Amino acid sequence: MNRIQQLHELGQSVWCDNLGRGMIDSGELQRLIDLGVAGVTSNPTIFMKAITSGDDYDQRMTATDEKGLEVVGLYERLVLPDIADAADLLRPVYDRTDGGDGFVSLEVNPQLAFDPDATVEEAWRLFRHLNRPNILIKVPATDQGLSAIEHLIGEGISVNVTLIFSVAMYRKVLDAYLKGLARLDHAGGDLSCVASVASFFVSRVDTAVDRLLSEKREAGAAVANLFGLAAVANAKIAYRRFQEVFDSSGPFARLAAKGATVQRPLWASTSTKNPAYPDTKYVDTLIGPNTVNTMPPETLAATLDHAQAVVTIDKDVDAAQVALARLAECGVNLQAVTDRLTVEGVNAFAKSFDDLLSDLTRKRRHMAAAAPV
């Protein structure tokens, strides 16, 4: 039994945070599924790298491009087949787990992150087009996105709530999920057919907090023992909230009796950015039941090689609270940090999307100029 399978035995699903045509055509995605990878996440940055870094998409671009087609339409003709093919490869996992795993996540246009009505419309369009039960539509956890999340869950659309950085926002996301389930139940919908994960971003929190701590250390503050603590502590406290909300005796129990499933915390941004930290830092410390860890290829490889398959997510939670209190005492305003990370995350995805569209426009012109007359 490899380490991914060991994590599965402990209740944690491992997903791959990467997707591209090359992964599908080469058989790499199927190899990962055979190893135990049970899902795939994508985002505009991932697709930007996949489409612009090689020629994997050139043939499809030539075959599907039409005169007068807007560049966003061209982007979808390149990307949506990847999502569909990945979902088909993962469909046996979805069926075997009765809809518990086997999902592929696709993000709505990030330019719509602050427009809930447009987000809902876009999510429905993508969901209908793909027409597969194991698709998760990614919606950013902005204040505006919360109403879209509730609306989509209430209409039976499975959602990956992305770009969660703070426990305060996570509480709102949980509330939106429960309200959405209640709406679906009131409308007579099948609660067992909707799934959701809450993507809690991890390593970026340490990167931002450690930068502040370095500034304070340079100013003479005693902060040496606080580096690298914020992200895991933040996630552990979020997981405790997950346990409270989905406790069998809590308000979720009535919905669960009608087939509703828990909204699993998904640990995202789990590659280690600081080379001084272990390369499985955000794997080894966040293992536990009803969780997902979506890993980029290098973190997947490290996990298979030397991750420690032991439940850790619910350990030392009191120490995590102490660590965050100490950060506050040192003048680190974690809420301000995570608020900024949310804005930066949305903007980064939007920029990747814009850059991708610009690159497609340039490539389209180049291919048109090179085509025989």
C-alpha cells in the first residue's frame, strides 16, 4: 500500500492540483488515478501554464478556431474537453465511492468573482455543457460569492468554494452551504446528489506572515519561534469548526438524514514555498478524516516518497490557538493578512486569465499568418 492509499485509509482523499492535455494524452493522469489520486483541481493559472508553455493545444486550436469566434470561446474549446476527459477518467472513482470522490474542479471566469448573478449564470452554463455528475464548479470565497454559493447548492450544483484563507470566512462558507442545502430540501431536491468542498489555502498564509515576522525581527522584536506556525494553526482551528458544524447531534443532522453529505475541508496551496521547511510540511500536519489535500505534482511525488501517514489535523489544536494568540501579541493581524490574500488571490487568477486570453490572441494571429493561402 503506497502513502496515498494509506492517507485514504485515514479518511483523507488526495487530489492532483494540475491538469493539461499532455497529462491526459500521455497517460499520466491515469497513472496517478491508479496510484490512488481521487480527484483533480484546476484554475486559470494552471491552464495558462499548460496552454502557453508548449504546443499541446496547437492542433486543437487549429481544428476548432473559427473566424469571428471570441477569444473566450476559443479558450473554452481548448479547456472544456480536458475537464470532460479528466472527469471521464475519474468516473469509476466517483461510482465506486458513491459520489464521494472522483471530482474534477473548474473555475468560473475569475473576472466574475464580485458579481454573484453572473457567477451563477456562468456556473450553470458550464455545468450544463459538461453534463457530468462529477464536476465541481469553483467559486471564490468573496463576500459576493457567498450568495452565489448558497444559490448554486440550493439548485443542486456541486461547488468547490475556493480561495478561503481565514476562519472567519470559512464560517460564512459553512453557513452558505447549510443554507443552500436547506433551500434544496425545501424545493424537494435530492440532497445526496450535491457535493461540496471548502478549499482552505495554506502555504500562502505562512509566506505572508513570515514576511511580516522578518520585518519585525529586523526591527528588534523577539519572533524567532513564530515562523512557519500560522498556516497550520489556522487550518487546525478551521477543522475544529468543521467538526462542530457537522457533528452528528448538530443542526446538520436533519439534512444528513435526508442524504446530505458534509462539505469537506480541502487543503490547497500545499506545496512548500520556503525551502527551509519540509517539502511535505502541509501534508504531514493536515491529515485527518473527511479532508482532501490537493497537491501539485512535486508535492505528490514527495508524499509518495516520504509523507508520514498519521492523523494529525486534530492534534495540538490548543497549541495552535496559543500560536495565533502569540502572533497577535507581536502585532501580526492575521485577519488583515488573510483579507489581503483573498484579494490578491482573486486578482492573480484574473490576471492569469487575462494573460492567457492575450497569449491566445497572439498565437491565433501567428497561426493565421503562417497558414497557407
